[in-house]
Amino acid sequence: LDGGQGSGQMATEFKLPNLGEGVESGDVVSVLVSEGDTIEIDQGVVELETDKALVEVPSAVSGTIVSVDVQAGDKVPPGTVLITVDEGSKAEEPPESPAEAPEPEPEPEPEPESEPLPEPEPVSEPEPVPEPVAATSPTPPPSSPSRGNGPIPAAPSTRRFARELGVDLTQVQGTGTGGRIDREDVKNHVRDVVATGGGPIAPSPLPDFTQWGKVERQPLSRIRKIISEKMSIAWNQVPHVTQFGQADVTDLEAFRQRNKADAEARGGKLTPTVLILKAVITALKAFPQFNASLDAAAGELILKHYYNLGIAVDTERGLLVPVIKNVDCKDIFELATQLTDLGERTRTNKVGLDELQGGTFTITNLGSLGVGAFTPIVNHPEVAILGIGVSREEPAVVNGRIEPRLLMPFCLSYDHRVIDGANGARFTRSLIDSLENPERMLLGG
């Protein structure tokens, strides 16, 4: 995080740093400092809510705060001055060596459009879709502007946004200079298609609920709106199939109990999810189409040669999916420590934006809430998600005898455009084999 130098001799303007790819602004939820306060490096300045999470922005400078330049409710892009700080005598102290004196980094140049790019990870706030316009003959969507055979003028983020919505940019009328297409043009095109019956059905108007009694309207939070839009896109774009399975995790639980003390000594908790991470990696390596994304516009499957697993975390502000990077390169104790830390920081809004991006496959575990089977929605643009239910001891036939065994239900939802039912079944079988034979799984068998 870098601050930019102000015009005063001793004053330094601390500006909002780059928030990550596709995140072009955030809402100031609260200001954590006041004019006249003494601030240290890495001390929180503001709480900022973006399309992806609520984060605390730490200061990159220290000294006495001359002015606080934002307030709660402000919408701020990167480069906005948050506070102005008088660094005092610290500014006069010579650096230890010229090589160690960092130069202010140039501020990122904004992309041509004004709204952030959607992700799994996360999208812009949804807007109400207009009701279909009654007409005797629907008006077709506007044809593409006359561009000859040249490239379509649109920023990369606009192109990705259009692909997320399944929009052909050649059919979009650009309103920018030279017919340049921005996100608003894409949204307007979608609204036109919906209004003329060429797309998803528009929401039906709601009745007046007050005629039956008292009601209360609660505004959706920014994160709730984003989740709503993201789930709608995933449900509309992805033809879901969900397969159900059940694994005998008696031996897995015994293994966990034998090793959880070692994990705790290293600062982590050896939860069932940690071992499930390893089982998923084994299956993803055997069936790489599950670790992919579909580029429908290009007619290509993007196979990823890295394994970044998202873990759904229930927070007071909504469901967030922090990502553990390079899971295949970490042992169970490293994963236990990282998962414990990442979960705690996500629930306390201390997770970084980069830790909410880059996932290739998602796991959601509702076992702790007593939930059995359910049908999770694919975390688009991923192509599959694994849901875990609560493990219960049940009678099972083992070697011709009825014994109590710990059985864990799970459900695998996937994009049927990419994955056939047979491969879904094979992936499910691989998970069961790994979960029922933990030592062999962890030894690479």
C-alpha cells in the first residue's frame, strides 16, 4: 500500500491503493481515525466495502493526521486521498541507505469504463430489469454499428463482462467515441433483449403487500446484492447437474483424531475439510476438466495447471469464498494452519482482496450446521463445486457383518456443457476412494 506525496513540505497524502483486478471502487463503511490522531504504519484508516468483501485499509505512512478527506458513505476509486499526514521530524531523517528509500509507485491508470469487472470471483451491483414492454410486434435489439471487418472497440474487462452474460458484442450498440462499447452498453443490450422477449423472463411486478398487513423494507447490503446477481448469472449461464455420493469416513476420522494434536501444536486445526482438500486434489488431477473454465464465446475449454481451492465461509455480512492457493504443494499441517487463519480472518473482515480471487474449484461444507444433502450452485466461472453434509454414524454391512460406521454425504454440482454424467460419476468415485483410504491418498496411492 503506497501513499502519494502531497503539495506541502511535511504533509503526505495517503491515497487508496489499487484494490485488485476488476475492482475499481469501494464504499467507505467507517472511518477509523480522526484529525489530530497519531497514526502508525499498518494502522487501519477506513473500512471499505468492495464488490468482493469488507476490508480494512492500512496506512502506509506514520505521523499526525492533518485532515481526514473521506467520510462514511463515500464511493471512492483507487487514488482517492483518504488522509493527509504530517510526518514531522521523520521526514527530515536521512534514509539508512539510498537503495532502501522506496520511491512512490505510480498510481494505476483507470480503465476506460467506470464500473468494476465481475468475477466468482464478484460483480457489480444489480440493477432492476425493466418489465417487458407491451407491443404488438417486438422490436428487435439494435443491430451492431457499422464497423467493417475491424475489431470491436471494447476494453478487455467489457469483453469479459459480456462473456459472463453470454452477450455477443457484435450485436451491441456502442455509445462511446467511435462506437466504443462499455459495460452500460452491454447492460442496455441485455435489457432490450429481455424487454422484447429474446432473453430471460423479466421479474413479475409485486403486489402491494401492505393490503394484508404491516411490512418492513430492508435494503440489501452491497455484498448481498452482489451475491444475488452472481447467483443469478451462474444459474442462468450454467446447466447444472448434481450427483450425490456417500463415503465411509470411519478410518478418515480415526486418522484425523490421531494427528489433530500435531496440527494444533503448529497453530492449525485438522478439520475434516483439510482432508477433503487433499481428496479433491487427487480427483482434480485425475479429471482435469473439473479444474477448468469454459470460454463459450471462443468455443474453448481453459484447463488450469494450478489448484486453487475456494472454501465457502459463512460471515455476518454474507457468504464469502476465500481461496487457498497451490493446495497440491502443501501438506496437511500447512493446510490446517492456513485454513484456520484464513477462516478466522474472513469472518472478522480481515481477509485481503487477493485472497478472494483466483479459485479453480470450490468446496462448501454445511456439516457443522447439521445439513445433509443439498444442491450447491457452481461458482461461475468455475465448472464444479463440492458440497459436504454432516457425517452420521449408521449401521453398514462390512465383510458380511453389520457394524456402526461413520458415513458422510456429499454432492457434486457441475456444468453439463463441460462435464458428462459418466465423468461426474468417475470423479465421485475417486473422492470416495480417497476419503475411505486416507493413508493411501496422502501417500500418493
